[in-house]
Amino acid sequence: MEENKMKSDNVRVGMQQAPHRSLFNALGMTKEEMERPLVGIVCSYNEIVPGHMNLDKIAQAVKMGVAMAGGTPVMFPAIAVCDGIAMGHIGMKYSLVTRDLIADSTEAMAIAHQFDALVMIPNCDKNVPGLLMAAARVNVPTVFVSGGPMLAGHVKGNKTSLSSMFEAVGSYAAGTMTEEDVYEYECKTCPTCGSCSGMYTANSMNCLTEALGMGLPGNGTIPAVYSERLKLAKHAGMAVMDMYRKGIKPRDIITKESIINALTVDMALGCSTNSMLHLPAIAHEIGFDFDISFANEISAKTPNLCHLAPAGHTYMEDLNEAGGVYAVIKQLADAGLINKDCMTVTGKTIGEAVANSVNKNPEVIRPMDNPYTVTGGLAVLKGNLAPDGSVVKRSAVVPEMLAHKGPARVFDCEEDAIAAIKGGKIVEGDVVVIRYEGPKGGPGMREMLNPTSAIAGMGLGSSVALITDGRFSGASRGASIGHVSPEAAVGGPIALVEEGDMIEIDINNLSIKLDVSDEELAKRKAAWKPRQPKVTTGYLARYAAMVTSGNRGAVLEVPKN
């Protein structure tokens, strides 16, 4: 970097910039502040998302850290959707698409105002990957500090998380839980601010931000209500100024190697299947063609070391006490599964950063010689039903469902499937197929937590599989196979399934097969006709038109910098 040359000089230095300076004066900015690096604080604070209601305090702590280290912090907003509140209605069609809105709008703000550095303050599902995408595009020194996870709830002596709530609704429909029981869950399941307390998408992505090298240690696990989170935010502000002075930028950190590191950590932690949407999208921003089939190669050599809710009975607070993400990375690094040379926002390589990390609880983070499974938490299945792939959270599948064969019960939308499940029309052995929910066909690729929770609540979680061209969250359990590609809306084989067709799932052998001859499939394909779009105006319609057919990441075609 040139001596004393700042990107923000473009809006603050020279006679031509006198009008610009007048506007900075209108902000109440002093001459001293205008002479320091201009640091954008991208804050996702709002009052509708529990994971974001505390981010105003995080932002103030970040601003203090930046100022202490010699920068001028200036906050601007990013949007965020609560997937839980958006679930089960038209709002869920808008969830995934906000990732690209967040990336686009943050890129626009950062470049329009010529910030020298950025601190990203996200917390929830699409907010984290959207800001990671923006960081790679803008490529000025950037540090991430999330709002932190929610503490687990407590009901009848057991810890709970949001998936417990969705399953309680299914149990009520099955007659195994009273309305009073559901109300107790309702009042106690989500007891604090923060991202939901299990290894769902938000916490998965915040943990993977550490693995990528873009967040300080503790970013993914320190609970939202802990004062330690505020200290982390101050240190993030200081760290971005250190990065600025050293000239370390996101594309020095987010590389092919660090993305593979993140995928390896994903397998060990048992992260959400949505990481198979977001890691390819982040990789796209640096020109890395990330094929989701990489997951199987990584999974084959990476043991699953954590079983956080809903896969098991431990929560983010437990992972934090056990040593956090760095303790997991340390074990993987010692086993030769991590590229130790990747740079991080700490100013150290990932190998140096985790060198002193310790696993403090081998029941929460299993040692390498005693994993939950010898293979990783996710698997990509292929076959004639999903020739371009599909994704399952293998670590959350009960052993008896690792291989399953049963008749297809076919539904063209989520609502029809839920009605059939709660109406008792789905029985043991069935394979529920929900289609026309993909990125183009939904449009928007809705998350199928409601149907999977209904199946679990009805007591069918160990006997019924669910397949969709929509997506699943980290909250999904059982043989829930999503992201089936190509999707139904573009004529993928899932559009050709008929009621009663036998479907064979073999997760150990990475196979998903429709038991129909090639000749019969070709005949059905010839007779298939595209459906009319469900949404014809507004942003969703434009998004559906721009989505690359069959792209599991729903990545829009954006120009490179």
C-alpha cells in the first residue's frame, strides 16, 4: 500500500473533493477523523430477528475498538431475515434470495463511499454468507464478528432449541402433546437473543467464518448474552486496523485452500446442509468453481466429531466451553487434514492461530480416535433421480434410515405435503417427494423444516424419508435429502416421479435411485410440460429469471471486479 495513501482519499482529499468534505462536515466529522482510515461498520441490527436484536451493542463495541486503534468508524445497515418467522408461508420464498441482496447492497455501499476497511456484523442464515460474498468482492481489509448464539432453552429438565418447537407442533398433531405442553415449549424454547442454539445454518456459517479465517476465535460460539462477546467485538475493531496497516485483504484469506479447510471443519462439526449452498457461492466470488461433489472426498477422510442439536444433545454453549471451533480445527490440523498455511484475520496463519487450542470436553468434541462416525457430517448423493447431486446431513440420520426403499408420495408444494403428513396419510416406509420448490421453481428455494418436523412429530422420523428440490436447514433430522438437482422447474427427473414409484436411498454408498427404466423416464420427459411461474412480478420473479438453471447455490450471474 502507498505510504499515507488511503482509498478514502478519493472522497476526502484535494480541491475537487471540497464538496465531499462539506458532506462529511454535515455528519459532524472532525478534521482529525477525516485524516484517519474510514472503516465501514456493516451492522445487521433490527428488531424483528432475535439473532440481531443485540447487534447495536456489538456495533458500538466494534466502533470503540476501531477508534482505539486509530480508525474512523462509520456504521451502515444490512438487512436480515429470520428464517424461523419466515418459515411455512410465502415469506420463505424470500429468505435465500436475501443473500444476494445483502451482497449486492453491501458492495454498492462500500464502493460508493470508498471505505478503507470494513467490519461485518451479521448473525443469521443468509446474512453471514451474503456479507462474506460482499467481502470477497470489495476486497478491502475486513473482519467478521457475529452477534453470537442463543442459550439453549430448558423444558421439563431438558435443553431445547428451535427445532424442538417445530417438532412439538407435530407432536400435538399426533396427539402425543397437549396444548399446554406446546405453550410451555413456546415460552421456554428460545430464552435469549442470539442465533438459534443448535448447529443450524446461522451457527454453522459463523463457525465456518472462523475456519475460513475471516473471524476471530470465538466468533461462532461465544453466546450472545456473554460480555465476552462485547470484548470480541472490540478486538474485531482493533484487528481490522491491524489488517489495514499490514495490507491483508479478504482475497488473501478466502482462497481455494481456506474454503476446503472450511468444508473439512464443516464435516467435523456436522453443519447445516445449507453450507452446500453458501460455500459454492462464496467460492464463486473468488473464481473457484466449487463442485458440491468435493464434499464426498472431504467427508471420506474427515470424521464427524460433534453432535450438536438437533443431531445430538449438546448446544453451542457447550461447544464454546469445550474449546470452540479452534479446538476442533486443532485436532484436524494435528491429523494433517487442515492446510495450516492459510492466512487469518488474527494476522497469523490458521496453524499458528490454533496452536495452543485445547479440547476441554471430549464428550462434546470427540477425539480423532473416537469420532461419532469415521466419515463427515454431510454427504452428496447422486443417481438417476439427482444426476447433478443432492445433499443430506448424514450425521443427523438414524442408522436404520441410512438405507431405505419405499414408495413415492408426490407433492408439488410444501403445504400439500404437510397437510398429508398431519392428516395421517403418510405411513412407515413412505418416501415423501416435495418438488417445484427449487431456486427457479419455488421460486426462492424454500427451506423444508416444517415437513421434516411434522414427520418427526408424528413419530415417523426413523421410518419415512423426505426428498425435495427445495432445501433443508441444520434443524433437519432423519433421511431428509434436499437440493435435488436439476430441479423440477427445469425438467429435472424429480419432476417425472409418479405416485407409488419405488425410490431407493443408500447414504453409505452415496446413491439415490428412482426405480424406473430409462425408457420410461424418457417417455415421461417427452410428455412433461413446464409449469406456469408462481410469481410473475417483483424481486422474486426477477431473481427466478436470473438464477442459473440447476445451480444449487442459486448464484446470480454477477460481474467480477
